[in-house]
Amino acid sequence: MRSWVLHAADRLAGAIGVPGDKSISHRSLLLGAMAHGTTEIRGFLRSQDCLATLHALRALGTEIQEAPDGCVRIVGRGPDALREPETILDAGNSGTSLRLLTGLLAGRPFCSILTGDASLRRRPMRRVVEPLTAMGATLLGREAGRYPPLAIRGAELSGIAWKTPVASAQVKSAILLAGLQALGETSVTEPMLSRDHTERMLTAFGVVPQRRGTTVSVPGKARLAAASLSIPGDLSSAAFFMVAAAARPGAELLIRDVGVNPTRAGALEVLAAMGATITQARQRDEAGEPVADIHVRGARLRGTAIGSDLIPRLLDEIPALAVAAALAEGETVISGAAELRVKEVDRLSALAGELAKLGVQVTEERDRLRILGGRRPRGTLVSSRGDHRMAMSLAVAGLFAEGETRIQDVACVETSFPGFARLLLEVAPDCGIREVGD
Ligand code: S3P
């Protein structure tokens, strides 16, 4: 098992860029494969999760070229050109790969089987199985469709109006990818707006979804035209560095070319409410996605309340924000966060357990975390529990801890952020982060 060892860093400064956005990278491949013509993607995230989607699409017969300069070209021949895969498609650790591919494959007239690693095989799938079955596909999964592997027999689908009980961009996107192939219009209504990358990217591919409140609809039998896309840096990856700088009074950090889509940008508001100075410069728009350079000036942070209305807009940043809370003066309450229990690991329980090992006072409730911050963490042995965002958040905590912090099981970071440790060493050289084998 691979581990990181690091120490507190006295200084943190620099100007960096982070790798491409994971959610947008997945979608660029999927829509590129459904489109007609050659789609060009710059800034694609070559992480294990996105490569799982890429390999699955190749197994379905899509031609995808990877140029030495990092540009990815997808030769799209429309959904009808996709072919039955000869073997089981492996989504690895990636819920986005598995759920979005399920939506795409529900509309294809052949049989496919999707699986993933032990973590993904424990994640809930009924949320996509039910609507796709209602549209006319046949889906089978373990425990009556609850868990992968999923077997999909695609069909000629009918459009539906689906109301989903969870705000989930994976569920919404799976239904929309099926709906684009169906007869008639498909709409999805969510309780709160989840990230809208699919909707924005569809516009770049020439199909304009209609939005009314939290309902979005797409036309059936849509013809997508190839696009040229430039993928911004991932705000979820930037968040680890933002917290590292925000919690250190006097630290200054510039993170260039980050996606600041408002359905994702809640962490910027929370860190500002906690006392950091966060500013955006060079704001622009790339293929429908807002992009900016983010400047962070650190301060002595104060605890805050992160309510359920904010959760969809900072879902993946909660592990990093929990570390900010541990370093802040006073109490932080994160509520309405039950969805965190069905991520790569149960993140509420993982955060409570691992932060407690560092001496942080934290209480876990059903859908809530209470963190009483302000005491310096004590470096010790902690574990990512196989979750990439846990690993990186614990490394940020290690930058502030007394003594040595050792984080077990860090290979998972390759799923979203290859090169994280190198970049951390660049902005905080005193931390001396190094990888060791157990
Ligand atoms: C994602 C949606 C979110 C998020 C995940 C990526 C996406 O999951 O946590 O990391 O790309 O659509 P849910 O849709 O399950 O909330």
C-alpha cells in the first residue's frame, strides 16, 4: 500500500494550475462519441476515472485518438455506430463513468455489462435503474438492481418526465443521455439544482436543453454536432490548495484557469464567509463554462454553518472544507449532507474517524458533521480509506499538524488528481511530502 509522509509547512505561496475538470472531461468523451464529426478536447483530465470512460467508449467501437500534446480527438459517428462490447466494461472507482454510460447504453439495441471496483459495487444504482427502466430499457443488478454489476439490454426508449428525490448530476445526466436517443422529449426535475455541465456542454454540441427552475428537458432523437472544447481546471482539485492557503494567515496563492460554474462554486463562498479573501480575475467563458483565475489570501478562519441548501454546490469539497473547519476558531456545522454517505466511502464517517485521530473534536450525526476547530492537529497515522478526496484533505491537515502525518492508502488519488503531491511540494516545500511503501 502506498502512503504519504509529511510535516507542517511554515510557508505556502505560488501560482499554480490544476488538472482539467473531471466531470467535464467525462462528458466531453460521452457527448463526443454520440456526436457526428470529430470532437477536439484540450485540457482533458488523464486520470483513472476519466480513462475508464475513455476505455469503455473504445470497447463500444468509438475511435479516440490521444495526441502527444494532450489533445484528445473523438471520431463521432452518432449513437447508432456504437457496437455491443465483447467484454464487461469496467468503470473502476468512477460513479460518473458507470451511471452516465448506463444512461447512454439504455438506448442502444444491444447487451452490455458494467462493473467497478469494490467501492463502486457498493454504491446505489436504483436511482438510475428506475428511470431508465421506465423509459423502456431492461436493467438488472445485484440485489434487485441496487448495486453493480449492471446488465443493460438497451431498447427503443420513450421520453419521460422524471422527478428525482436526490439532487444528483449523475442521475440527471444518465436520464438526459438516454432521453437524447428516445422518442419524444425527456425532462428531469431535481429537488435542488445539481451541477449543470451536461446541459451546458449539450449547447456546445448544438442541442439546447430547456430549463425551468430545477427542471431541464432535452428533445428526443437529437443529432449532436462535433464540438471543440477546452476543459477548465477542476475546482474540486483546486479546493485542497484553496483551503491550504485560506487557513494560513498571510499566505497568497494564485490558481489559474479554474472552472467557476455557479452550480459548483459554493466552496468559494464558504471560505470567504470563514474569513479568507477570495478574488477572481480574468473571468471568461469557455464552451459555456465560466472560468477564472482564483486568488486566495489566508487569514485566521472562523467557523461557519454549511446548510443543506449549499450542499449540491460544494458536495465534493466537504472533505477539504471539514479540514478548514478543524483549523478555524469556533464551531462549524455541515448539515443535510446524507449524500456523502454514498460516495467513494461514507465520507461523514470517514471524516469523523480520521479527523478525530488528528485530535480534532468532531461529532457525526445522521446527515451532519459538527466540528469544533481551533486546536492545532496532532500528526499521526491516518488513512484515506481508499477515497481520493480523503487522502488529499488529510494531506492539507498535515500541513498544519504538529509532528509527522502519515496517510495510508493514497494510490486512489490517481482517480482524480495525478501529480497532487508534486504540486503540494511546489507551493509548500517545507512539508517535504514524500511517498513511501508500507
Ligand atoms: C458528478 C456528480 C456528483 C459528484 C461526482 C461527480 C458528476 O455525484 O459527487 O464527483 O460528474 O456528475 P452525484 O451525482 O452522485 O451527486
